[in-house]
Amino acid sequence: MFRKALTYYTDSFKGFRKEIWILSLVSLINRAGTMVIPFLSLYLTSDVGMSMAQVGWVMTAFGVGSLIGSWLGGKLSDSIGFYPTMLWSLMLSGVAFIALQYVQTFEMFCLAILVLMIILDTFRPALFVSLRSYSKPENRTRSVTLIRLAINLGFSAGPAIGGLIIATIGYNGLFWVDGLTCIVAGILILLLLDKKESEEQVQETKHADSELRSPYKDKAYLLFLVTVLLVGITFLQYFSTVPLYYRDVHNLSEQSIGLLLALNGVIIFLVEMPLVKSIEDFGWSVYKTLFISIVLLAISFLVYNLVPWAGILLVGMVLMTVGEMINFPFANRFAMDRSDTGKAGSYMALYTIAFSIAHIIGHNAGLQSIANFGYEFTWYVAAGLLVIAAVITLYLKVVVDRESKAAPNDG
């Protein structure tokens, strides 16, 4: 039984091109270094001395920069290619991370985080377009999962190391590590990744420009993005308000918070690849998968209100992680598949823009909600938004089925 399970696990990692493994390595190094982000709300309140309301506006600037960067990344991927877009995003964001530690005033920090996120998030649409180019259609979901595995492996190490760095040399050390690892990731792309397919993708896009479908006119895709937005708004609470909940309500130290967040990455590292493969082997539809994942995310917030025991934090983290593992790979696969008849950069940019809008709304709304109404109310609202997203996912299947039936009559 153990040998069979081990074989199944190892088989889930087979069939990828070397470029996917290179991108996974880059993502691992880059994500392990971006340890400032989970601690940002804690850094701004405890080290810089900002109020919770001010932190909310910093997070809004974070989201606006992410939105602009995502849009820019899609445009650049279609015009100059995903290779130079990823390369320069990593190199310049490394410099920006190092500079961020020297910004202390509220107004300048809002501006600095805006610029940083514009640079940093041009990377994301370019990464998705590169996966589309380097993956076989049947491997797309697992390719996304492998990248997520690398990101979350970095995430499992990052916060734990970040907590230790804060405890020993302070927050400034995080900015240096973030910046240098971004630069190292950029150097790896320069040395190991062939840019030929990036150039070919640009030529194909320019050649077929007038025939490609616009994502802005794709009704099913826009409906799907609403669910991505709602999931994003709630999921991002784990990077702003939930750490504060751990500290304020359950009195966890920053190091303990880092370890609890690291559990998310450890579970994903051990489980996500075979879990995704098994879902594909069972033949679950993307709609069923997304629906179940969203329900699990909703329950992860509800348990905080229903059980006062500190151990429920562990349960909530596990529920959130399982929901995340079966939501994001298949949501990303849906976006990639819809982009096959459109401009890949524009489609994937809109997908990442949905998360950027979630950053604009989610962090600030969560922090303002806690400041005015408390944690219990905020967790009920989060669960309610996820219920709406689950219902929309069921309707999305109806819309796509109607579209499929109408397609033969269109030609």
C-alpha cells in the first residue's frame, strides 16, 4: 500500500518540460524571499507606528499597484514577450524591496508600496503565459500546481525564517533578503531559460491579432472573474487580518504566527500534487472542484467564531489550505483554457487583476471592519462572500453549457 501510494505521488511529478522545472526553481527562490509581505501589517503597526486605519490605506496602495502591474504585465507579455517581462520585473523589484526599508512616513510608504507592486506584479501574467507556452494541454493544471508547490515551499520557509530574522536583527533584514532573492531569481532566468518561445509567442499574437477573442467580451470568463475576486478578497485576509487575529485574540508571538503560516506551505508541499492528480483521475469537473473548494474556505472562517479554543486556529488553517489547494490550480486552468482563443497576455492579466482588485478591497475592508465591528463580524462577512461565490460557480457551469450548445450555430 505504501509503495503504491509513493509511486502515485512520484508519478504526479512526471511529464514536465525542463522549462517548467526552471520556472519552479525561480518561483521557489523568489517566494522564499518575499517574507516581508505576510509581516507587513505587523511591521507597519509595531515598528513604524502606523494606526490600523493607516495600514488599511497602505494595503489599498498595495492593491492599486498590483492592479496596474498586472495590467502592464499582460500588455508587455503580448508585445515584448514573457521572458523580458519576467526578467526585468524580478531585477527591478529586488532594488525596490531594498529601498523600501528606508521609507518611514505614511504618505511616502503608500507611494513606495504602489511603485514596488507595479514592478513586482508585472511578473505574474508573464509567468502564466510562459506556463501556457511551455506546458502540454494535458499538463496545464499540474504545471500550475508545480509552480504553486514551489511558491508554497518557499512560503513555508519564508515566514518561519522571517520570524527568526525579526527576533534577531529586526525587520530591516527582511527587506535585504527580499531584494537579493528577487535579483538572484532574475539571474537564474537570464542564465537558464531560453527566450525563443517567448519571441515566437509575440509573433503569433501579432499575426493573429484581429482574429483573437477579447477577454472583455467573454461573458463566461467575466463571470468566472467575479468568483476569483470574491475568493481573493476573503483568502487575502490570511495575509492581513488573520495574523492580527492570532496576535490580538489568541496572543500568539510573531514567531508562532510565522510557524502557523508556514504550516500552509508544508501541507501543500506534501499533498497538493497527488491531490490534483487524483481529482483529474476521478474526472471531477472544474465546476464541482471549485464549488467544494469555496465551501471549505467558507468553513475555515466560520470555525473561528464557533469555537473559542486556540487549537481551532490549526483547524482553520488546514481547512483553508485544502480549499486553496483545490481551488487555485483549477481556477488557473480554467483561465488558461479560455485564453486559447484570445490574447494570452490579456486573459492572464485580467485573471491576476482580479486578485489585484481583491488586494485593493480586501485588506482595507477587512482592517476597517475589524476596527469598527470586530473580528467575529468580519469572519461572518467573509463566509457570506464565499457562499455567494459558490452559488456563482454553479451558475457559471450553466452559462458555459449554453455557450457550448450554441457554438455550432455560430459558424
